[in-house]
Amino acid sequence: MKMQLYKARHYEKSENGAVKCTLCPNGCVIVDGETGKCLVRKNLNGELFAEGYGRITSIALDPIEKKPLRMFCPGSMILSVGSYGCSFNCSFCQNYRISQEKTVFKEVSPRQLVDIALDAKCEGNIGIAFTYNEPLTAFEYVYDCAKLARSSGLKTVLVTNGYITKEPMSELLPYIDAMNIDLKAFTNDYYRKLCGGSLEPVKETIALCAKSCHVEVTTLVIPGLNDSENEIGEISSFLASLSPDIPLHLSRHHPDFHMTEPAPITRERLFSLADIARHHLKNVFCGNC
């Protein structure tokens, strides 16, 4: 049975039947019949709806280290689910087939998803990880699932770009156990040109969430763009100012989507940058090596 159309939260009515979405810093003004940049929040007759509610494109039972989370329930498995859509349009996105376009999906209610997660406990599953595309674009679904998961004894994990305004993030945080947040670079120019966003809201999300749940941070290192020793030093120094215990993952990119070059950073260079980050942070990991 097709799921009922779900009314979105966090928006304002605008002129001539348009609405302004206030979920993320994009602040899309959406006219009737259209969706925002994320592809999943749609204006219907002057009201905003969460069109992507319950639309699952990907589901798998993964080791939690793949999120990546290295210091949260190590050795466990977690049910990983994704939908479609994203608040960014990163030139190097490795999941662009679900982040930048609508694709085939299956409708799964919060109750159904939690039941699937509970059935997988016998395989070591500890909960649900919202990942693969940007989960916070499906705020209402994630909120409903996380609340139900908490009451069912399951943990909830977010793998996110952190591009969300403070009010909705604060509403969701009480039901979130762990997050991996992308800190893609430490310049606004990088965020603007390569991601279609801005840096400061991501920093604010990391600072807010690190006070409330387990947070790990990932920086995808791309040669010539965000791999300077100074930039890695700034990233690690910023995280250390919040807590030197925040784990940082420095991961090698591979050419994809609109960015067919440069080639991935060498392992030796990545290890050298990790040593710089360790001047500030206790736990630095190298990924995609």
C-alpha cells in the first residue's frame, strides 16, 4: 500500500503560494509543484511535504566501521539504509546516482524498518544507520524512526554532511546515539565551488552534536584542493577545540561523477597528513587505503 503523503516540518509560507524550507541553510524558496535542491521536499498547493518519507533505495547490514565509526560499538553490525536526495551537489560525489537524482525505491514505514532491524539482532545488529545519501533531507522519517528505535532498544546513527539548521538538529539529537559528520574542507570557497554550500553551518553542527552524542568526523582528501598541511592542521585544531577525543578520519578520494581528476592522494602523503592531525587529536584514522 502506498504510504500517505507526509507533511514536512520546518518551513515558512511565502508569497504567491511559494514556501521557504528552513530545514537546511540552503533556504530554498519552492514554488507550487516543485521540489527544493534536495529533490525530496515538495510544495503542493502552498504546503511543504516530505516527498521522500519512507522511500528506501539501499539497505544492507554493515560492519559499523564502514560508516566509518571506529570508536562506537566496535565489532558490531548496523542496518544501513539510504534514500535519495542531498542538500549538496558535490562534484566528486561517489553516490551521485542516489544523491543527485530520483531513483527506484521501496516504501518502508518506520515500524517496518525497526522490525527489520530487530530481526537482524541475531546477526549482531545494534540499530539503524541512515547513510548512503544525505539522511537529514528526510528529517521527518529519520526522526520518527529514531524515536521508535530508541523505544525498541536500538541505536540510531547518522552519516551526514552536517548541513542543517540548529532547530531541527536540536529536535533530533535526543534520539541519536552516534554520528559521522563530513568536514569536507576548511575553506568556504571549497564548499561553495565544489559542494554548493558553505562551511560555517557544518562547523556549527559539529560543535552542537559533539556535546550530545558520539561524533566522528571524516575529511575526504583531494590532492591540490584540501590536502595542504595548513588546512589539515586547521581542521584538526578546530576539532580539538571542541574535544581532542573526537576521532578524525582522513580518507582518500577516487575520481567520480564530475571530477575525473586528480588521481587519489598517495598513501604516504595521507599518512603524513594524519601525523599532522595527531598533533591536535588523539585518534586519527586513514581510510580507503
